[in-house]
Amino acid sequence: MEEEIPGYTIAEAVAEAKRCLNCPKPLCKTGCPIENEIPSFNHALSIGNFGEAYRIISQKSNLPAVCGRVCPHENQCEGHCVMAKMGKGIKIGRIERFIADFFSDNQLNTEKVAPKTEGKVAVIGSGPAGLTVAGDLARKGFNVVVYEGESEPGGVLLYGIPDFRLPKEVVRREVKNIEALGVTFITNTMVGKDITIDQMFEQGFDAVFIGTGTALAKDLDIPGKDLKGIIQSNYLLRMTRLYRDGNVGAEEVPVEAGDEVVVIGAGNVAMDACRTAVLMKAKKVTVCYRKTIEFMRAAKAEYDGALKDGVEFKWEHAPLEYVGENGVVTGLKVSTPEGEKIVPANKILLAVGSKPAARIISTTQGIDVDESGYVKTTDKPYGMSTLKGVFAGGDVVHKPATVVLAMKEAKKVAAGIADYIHAKRLLGV
């Protein structure tokens, strides 16, 4: 499956970078959650210094090839560009993507691996937050070991975002770049089951970072929820990924040719799910959302892509009940401004949010969570939980957000971990 948006050629990337005005107070930088030095890498690219452009980006981002593809640029860097008001904003995301791809394709890596003398850190989870913490700490000289429950690293980047938005080889390449910094990845290891946080400390880790995201999808508590054919969107995305990799058969994918599918929700996961259903040859795909389009949480580009794929959107369609026959779902009863009606479907995909799993917390005493299961953390040292030496960041703390927002918080937590371990050494504890 090819990417929906093609990458720049060298000539196109350089020409676009040359359009940058190099503003003295760059609003694009303030619009970026991690405050990437956008004018600086644009300038380096504009004069043909691709290696310098990548070096500038990598000072702030461990996942530039990912961010260049999946960030909501129109709301962040590109949306803040002074030229955007005239409809001529710089395509910063595509520039970042080009720089990262060129760097990897041409094997320009000259970064020296820092000696691992600063301490030992365990990272749980290899999604955006975990990879960011691992990369930042490895560059600072920490020995980092990442534990991942799946068979390969990448987390939601690998199993939760379709290829047309983020090709899996791009994720694997970014993981290799982080591995090249001296980070060790241990896969097929479920923390809380195969190993506990207490055992990690017994093995000599100075600190542990929990970056497991929100692994449990939320249900809709409405009548009929036990009918067959009601599926979590994340499950569809994961099984489709495994099928495309040849790890499971087509029969394991919960949407098949000829299905009539309804997706509940209007965030990016809903867009990924409805478009994946189209790719799996569903006969008809309809998105139902309880509010108007103005409240849609998905990026406009994702919505536009779904429309292009033929997905139908039903606004102000609030779910009331799953309806069915003989234990199998046949439709969704909704409330609309015109009254109640039934939207036919033999598969209903839920994309109404997610929450953290309790597996790690339940096997470790002393980590407090709020009423929704999100880990409570402190500001000093930044990101530490109520258990000394255990830190958390990303969606498991801040509720589901974008890749780059998870990275923003993870970078602050990485600094907090470094400060904590240095303080421990100074105090001799």
C-alpha cells in the first residue's frame, strides 16, 4: 500500500525550503509542541546541507520521519506560519519528512554513541513517548533498555496507524536509528506479567519510565452492547497490520469484503478505522458522530481523505442502542435533529477513546492513579510518580493526544529522570 501523500524530490524540497522567510520571531517554532528549530533546518536544506538540516532536527526530535507524516501540521507549525494567512504557508511537514528520509536512505549517520556511564534506565513501552525518552537519555550517556510486549518495537506507530499515513518501514527505520544510539530493545515481554517494576530495580535499574499509552479502548454503555459484530477500532487496525505482515490470515481481520460498516466517533482513530474498512473492501462505510463537524477531533487532512475514499458522514447522530437479530448486530439506533432512526450495519467499529491498562500499576505498590486510571506525577523531578524512581509520561499521564504532544511531555520527563539519577549520585544513594 503506497503512501497517500508522495514525498518531495530533492529539487522540490530545496525549492520549498527556500520559500521560508526566516522570521526573527518564528511563529512556526512556537506552534510546534517540541519547538523545533524550523527556520534553521529550512535554511540548511535550502543551501544543500542535508546533514546539517538533520542534525538540527534531531536535537529536538527522535522521530522526524514519523512527525513529518502524522503530525497535525495545519494546526501546529504550518498553521502558525506567517504566510499561511495568504494561503502560501511553507509545507514544513513534508520538508521534515524529506530531510529524515534522505538521511536514512543515504546512511548519513555520523552521530557518535555516547559512553553509557550515567546510569541505567528501563523504559516500558516503545510508542512515541518511550522512544523519545530512550533516545534522549541514550544521547546523554544513559544505558537504556526498552521493554515491549509485542514482537517488535513501535507501539501505536506500528500497530495503530495505517500504512497510507505511516508506512511501517518508516517506523522500523526510526527504531533502528534509536537503537544505533546504544538503546537495547527487549520484545515479547509484558511488564506486570513477565517482569515487574520491583524486579527491574532488583536488576540494577536506577529509574523506570512507564510509557504504555492508553491500551484499553472504551466501550459505549448502551443497550445491545453484547451483540456480535461490535468491534473496537484499535483491534481492526492491529489485526489489519498483522495480516499485512503475514502473521495472521485474512479471516482474523474483523472487517471483510461486502460488510456494511458504521464507525462511531470522529477522531483520527475513527478516520483510520473507516478508511481501513474501505481498504478491506467493505461495501459501505458510514461515520456517525453525536456532534456537528465543528467539534470533529480528527485532522482535516484525514477527514478529506476519508471523503475521497467514499466514506459517508452523519453529523449529530448520537448512538442510543445497538440493534440486532439472533445475537448479531444489524444496525445502530441514533438520535438526530429529525428524530430517532436506525443506520444499517453488520459491523460497528467503536472509536470513542481509550484509557490506561492497570496491569503495571496492579503489580507495583505505591503508584497512585486518578479515578480514570491515569498515573499521577510531580513537577520536581518532572514526571515522577508517587513511587520513588518510577516516572511516567505520554498518554498514560496526559490522556490520549497526538504523537508530538506525547513526545513533548516525554522530553521533559527524560530531563527529569536525568536530574533524579544525578541527584541520587551526588547524595550517594
